[in-house]
Amino acid sequence: MTLIEHLYELRRRLGFAALAVLVGAILGFLWFAYRVGPIPSLGQLMNDPYCRLPAGQRVSFANRPCALLQTEPFEGFKIRLEVGIAAGFVLTSPFWLYQVWAFITPGLYRKERKFASTFVTAAVALFTLGAVMAYVVFPAALRVLSSVGGSQFITALAATAYISFMLNLLVIFGVSFELPLLVVMLNRIGVLKYEKLKVWRRGMIFGLFVFAAFATPGQDPISMIALAGGLTLLLEVAVQISRVHDRRKDRQRVDEGFDGLDDDQASPLGPTEPVAERPSYDDAT
């Protein structure tokens, strides 16, 4: 394909991806107010951590025992739209990720396609795992943050601040859970060896705890420990994967007979082994 044809293909793929996100945003906007069978509405899922606060610790009304405050005329609409778009990205992620993948795949070899598809699948799974973990620990973190002031305060959260805090926590956990995958990727391409990871393990774990202390939006101990603990566990899994990979590569090199060669010694390739010929080009090329 020519450069112009590549640009047309990119425009087409981005158009399909944007259309998918738009449809997902509409579905998320509707899901915010309506249940889908046994699945609670998106608004209920958003309010549930706030509703888990003790009754004496949050503001409640006779007709609305658990509700967030709307301090602007269109605040509810903006939050519903924002949460709907975020849900649309998640719901339609297989489709728009396929569009990105379909644009990149023709330029890769078969081995590279398999390698890249594995890492893309793992990245999506790790992000989802991090977001789910953040949602699980969010009620406990919110309870700790709301009780710091003691009995002199009562929690009456504005909807914008509450939803923003929750979405930030979900995104931070999801993105942070990609760090161990980066370690595996660097090991696969030969930048980080297992021997270095084994030596740096304690320092890396300490760095993860420092990172969790600064990355969590509320700086509460619950979310800090949860993020640092999850990253430490995933880092150990990444180190062990690197260990297995390096051992397999070492055995392969020994079988090939390259590791025992001196710098001035010829390689063990026999003279009868086929060697790929360089493609010939004409003068114009």
C-alpha cells in the first residue's frame, strides 16, 4: 500500500473505532439509570460504595436515604454522560481494539503477530483486574477517609468530586497493573535479564510501595497497601516468568553450541547449510 492508502486505511479504522465508542457511550448512558436483568444499574454500582458508609457518618434524607449531592443544574447530566462514555470504552473495547489491531497486523510477521496478540490480551486482562480490585477496596478506603475527622464531621459528598475520585482510582489501579507486563516485555527482548531482576527485587518492591503512596488519589492506607501488594505479587510472577524464559534461552544457546566459542573461533555453521540470499534490486530501485 502507498502512504495515501495507509492514511485512508487509518482513517477508516479510526472511524469504525469512534463509532463503536459512540454506540457504547449511548448504551452506558442508558445503563446508568436502568438495570439489565440481574445486573444492577451503573448508577447503583457507582453509589454503592457511598451507601456502605455507616448511616451516622453520611447525610441521609427521609425519601432518599442514600444519594449524592447535585450542586449544579446540569451536574447530574454531565456525570451520567461522563460515566456512560467511560463504560462505553470498556464495553466496546474488544471492537475498537480489533480495529487498531487490524491496522497494525499487516505489517507484522506471523511470530510477531502471535507475540503481540498475547501481550495485548494480557494488557486488557491486567487492566480489568486492577480496576476490579480498585472497586473492591474503594468502600473501605472511603470509610477510612470519611472517618478521619471524627464525630465533628458528617459526609455529604458532591457527585462530581465523588465520581472523579472513583474513576481516578480505577484508572490508576488499571494502568499500574501494566507495570509487571512491561518487565516481562523488557525481558523478552533482552533488556532485563533474570539475574538483574533477582538482584534488584528488594529495591523494586520498595519502589512499588513508594509509587503506591504517591499514586493513590486519597493517600489512604487501604488503597496504598492494596495497590502495593497487588503490584508486588504481579512483579514476583513477572520475575518467575523471566526466570523460566532465560533458562530456556540458555539451554537453547548451549544446544546450538554458541556459548562455548572463543572470540576468534568460527561459528559451528556447516558449509552445506543453506544461507538466505539477498534480494536483488535493479538500478532504479
